[in-house]
Amino acid sequence: MSIYTLGHTNPDSDSIVGAISLAYLKRELGEDVVAARQGEISPETKFILEKFGGEVPLLKTSYAGEKVYIVDTTDLAILPKDILEATVLGVVDHHKLGDLTTSTPLECWIRPVGCSNTIIKEMYDFHGVKIPQDIAGMMMCAILSDTVIFKSPTCTKTDTKAVKELAKIAGVEDFKALGMEMFLVKSAVEGTSAKELVARDYKEFDMGGSKVGVGQLEVVDLSVFDDKKEMLFEEMKRVKDESGLHSVILLLTDIMTEGSQLLTLSNDSSKIEKAFGKKLENNEVWLEGVLSRKKQIIPFLQPLF
Ligand code: MG
Ligand code: MG
Ligand code: MG
């Protein structure tokens, strides 16, 4: 019977590439492991897979009775509904510890670094397994994505070191240029529906019993959203009503000027204002220097619930 590697729902490049790179490592170590995903891949991930010739992981959303390795989260809200009926053999993650529990001992690789693939790189080194050229290229891109080309406050020396080593294996000379190319792909939002944009990198969090949804779109120029705000708010309202959210937030992150325009609809906007010490204007506020949801948004919101 196969074992599956999987990341979170609304998979980002770290979740998809992490499933691929961890599955390969485990196969090299003698386990029968298949890379899986919980949803459609983003244009950015498509770019990475096409660039390095990676295969799209198997779409699989139910895991009762299966054995799994989980990458890039330990939050039940963004894991398959029946994950507690699976045997979790291991976790590789770089987020706050979530509410996943297991019934058996597990392998646990959790570190405060910028990307799960940085940790997977360390796992390859630990086991003395050579990383193939194509997988090295994909892992490098996943790290450049999660760390916003090293600009995110989540980025550590371990991440930059991993990117440099992976770039060498992948034969990529100018990894920063490739990173920019990748973010330009990510910024091409023209012709994309509001529904797809809000859902693209969207996560729900349980905050003291209240559901809070936080989406993020990282682009190289915020002006791409100038004529889209209204439809984004409409879609946020729909998501908020449908999922019974206390608050929904969408971060429009400008990776060049390094900050985020926060859009929100909330049952109690004062919580959002308190969290960031700023007044909302028409349900929006500019947050200078804010690039990271996990480090600069969630830890400030959570205590207010
Ligand atoms: Mg992720
Ligand atoms: Mg990640
Ligand atoms: Mg991200």
C-alpha cells in the first residue's frame, strides 16, 4: 500500500513541491511514497513545474485508512476533513504548531525557517541522499516564493544557504532573476475572476472559536488591483457569509515597495484596528513593511479573539 505526501488546501508552491521533494526522498529511503495534492495548482506552481519538468501530484482529498506525511501545515482547518482517520507518519513544517494530533509516534521536522523545502533540503543532507537536478530547481523556487526572494521577515540564513546550494545543483546562475520571473507570473491577475483571486492563497483560522479567513496575493505592482477592489470586496462578502466567518481579510502585498494593503470585512472591525494599531478607511489600511501572513498578521490577530 502506498504512503502519501500532502500539503495544505489551496496548495501553494511549497505544498506542491514539498510533496514532490519529500516523496522522492522517502522513495530513496525505501518507502513506497506517492506525492499528492489537495487542490488545483496556482499559475506560479505551474510555472515552476514546467520550468523544471516536474509532474503535477495526484489530486486526492480523502485519506481515511491511509498513511501520510504532511508538509507545510499542522492546522486541521486546512487539512483533509478525514485526516484524523489516517496514520500520520511524519510532519515537515515551518508554521506555528496547529491542532493536528496523532494516535501513533511520528517523525517531526518543524523549524522556524522560511519554507518547508528548506527543511526538506536539510533532511536530504541528514540522510545523505543526492537531490536530483529537477527537484533541486523546484525546491529552490519554492523557497524563493515563500521567502519573497529573501525579503520576508520569515527568511533565515538557512533559507538563503539552501537556495544557493540548490541553485548550484539545478544549474541556475541568476536565481534572483528567476525569482522575479516567477513573481511576474504571479502578478498576472488580468482576466482572473475575483473568486479565484480570493481563493488563491486563502487560509481559515480558528481564533478562540471564531473563524477568520485570511487570503494573500503577492504582486510586483499593486496597481493591477486598481479596477478590481470592488469585485474583490463582493467576493470577500460572499465567502464571509458562506463560511460563517467572523472576519475575512485579503492582503494585497507589494513585494517591491514591501508592504500590504489590507482589505477586510469583519463583525468587529475594532479587532483588526487594534491588532495593527491603525484606523481602517473604507475597510482598508496600508501596512508598511508587512509581507508575511504567518509572522506579521496572524500573531497580532490571534490574541484579540
Ligand atoms: Mg504554504
Ligand atoms: Mg510554506
Ligand atoms: Mg506564501
